[in-house]
Amino acid sequence: MGGMNLENISETYMDVLKELGNIGAGNAMTALSQMLNCKVDMRVPQIKLMEFSEIGEVVGGEEQIMVGVFLGVEGDITGSMMFLVEKSSAKHLINKLMMGMASPGDEFTEMELSAMREVGNIITGAYLNSLSVITNMKIQPTPPELAVDMAGAILSVPAIKFGIFGDNILMIQSQFFDEIEIDGYFILIPDLDSYAKILGSLGMPID
Amino acid sequence: MGEIIKVGMADLKTCVSPDGLTTLGLGSCIGIALRDPVTKIGGLAHIMLPDSTAMRSAKISAPKFADTGIEELVRQMEAMGARRNRMTAKIAGGATMFSFQGKADMVQVGLRNAEACIKKLKEFGIPVLAQDTGANYGRTVVFFPETGDYIIRAVGKPEKTI
């Protein structure tokens, strides 16, 4: 994949990637809605190609404590994916899932972390599954890993992956809400040659 | 009290006492703090990857890598009047945020970052006075060239100074 990099990717390709992100996040929200057994609304996802130094600002500051679920992507394309949600929103989600039985305060019990990992697993699974259907490629997630830490520290993981081949990171932000507003972020990080495969499978080969 | 200057990811900045430098939420990245104790000139680089020479891309952003980041930081500090032979270093970061980062291409990038920093500093003859690297949590750091204090904060842990 000689000269490909994210900075010189054309507007059209960017639109295609945006649309994929939109569809993926839409499916993820449907899965979340079924799991919580309530209506979950979503705003139109925003897709941004950002410099590394801007990352923290997007998620409300580098020191904002967040829950990040990180998993690998395997199959016809390879890479990784991350789902990030702010700590109090994560607590809200877990509380819903556990029918209001979550522990008080802002710490997470082992059981709650495990529940959050499962939430991440299901919604990222739905996200990847929809990409798999559209592109007609085999795309599977690896078991998820979870971290509760500063946004900057968690985001350094995908940032480093992007850093290997460019100076920007492609991020899909989807804000969703039931009765309270929850900011959630999906970051899909295909390996560089997987971008070409994704676009190629949609009939847009990169020359 | 001076100003505290913020350094972003893949970025570097210099200052003179009483000012200080900070970088927030270091994960697998490393914050390299350099200081010339005589002129009280300090510098902080927030690097992401160990080695610029492994990159295929023609355009390289210096502060992103341990090797080029340290070179650039030393160059800027020298331009301000600091001397390399007086400089000392402290480093923090290089965590492994997710346990399966240990797999495949992400082979402990935090650990490799720390090793690359130490190697480059050694090449420059800059002694590493202290380090707080590894483990599995993020760190926010604040550096004061006046005293050389490097303050490290992490979620749910007491603040420490190295």
C-alpha cells in the first residue's frame, strides 16, 4: 500500500469511511437499546481526523476519567477497535443493565467492570458485524480488555497505532442518550492495508 | 509563581524557571523532562513511539519519537543557553494500558518507549536521575526546572515527586 496515508485520503473516501462509521454506530446503538430494554437515541455521528494534541479536548480533557473497552479486529481485515465512555455514564449504563442494583459511589466492583466489558463486547460486536455485512468480509473481534483511567492515557493506545503511519487519528464520536445524555466514542483503527481492503470491497479501489 | 505550560501528545516545549511544564494523561507514551540546573532551563517532550528510523513515511514529526524528540528538545534548550553536559533527565509513563497490548505488533510499546529514551539519553551523555515507568495506569506529570521536581499524579494513587 505504497503511498497511502490518512492525510492525503480524498474527500470521497472520507465520506465513505464516515458512512461506514455511521452505520456501525447505528447498529451498536440498536444493540445497546435491546440490551437495556429501553429507547436509546443517537445524534448523527461526527467523524474527525485530528492531530494527536487535540485528542484530549474532544473527549472533555485528557484527565477526564473514562472507561475504555479495547479489542482487536481479525479476519479479512485487521486492526483494533475501542469504545470509550465517560465514567459516570458508564455507571449509569451498568446500573440500567443491573436493574438498579449497581453499587453506590463512583468506584466499580469487579462484577460491574465485567458487565461493562460485556456491554463493550456486544456493541462493538454489532458495529463490526454491520461492517462485515456491508463489505462482505469476515471481521471478528477478539475478547475485550477494559481500563478505567484518564482519557489521555487510554487514548494513547489507539493514538500510538495511528502514530505508526501518520500524524492524525480518525475518530468517530457518537453521542447517545436515554433519559440522560451519554457521550460515547467509537474508534475503529484498521491497519493501513485494511483501509484499502475496505474501500476496495465497496468498489472504490485505491490506486 | 510562574506559569505552567502545557505540552500535548507528540509535542515538546521548553521553559525557564519559575515557569513549569506539564503533560496530562500519559499512557504508553513517555514524558521526558530535561533540566540544566545552572540556567534553570527545562524541557518536556511527550513522545509516542520509540524509533523514527523504523518509519517508512518521509515526513517525520520529531516530537512523536523518542530518538528525534530528545534530539529536538536538547537542540531547543541549547539554543536558549542550556549546556548539554550539565543536563539531567527524569522520565515517566510507558504504561501498558491493556493487557493484550503485549501481543503482536504492540509488543509492549510502553516498555520499548522507556528503553529507547534511556538509550538515547545515554548516547547524549545525559544522566537519568529518576524514572517512574511501566505498570498499567496513566500518569499526569508536572515538571519544575527550578528544583528539578517531577510530580506524578495517577487515578486513585497518592501524588509522588521524583
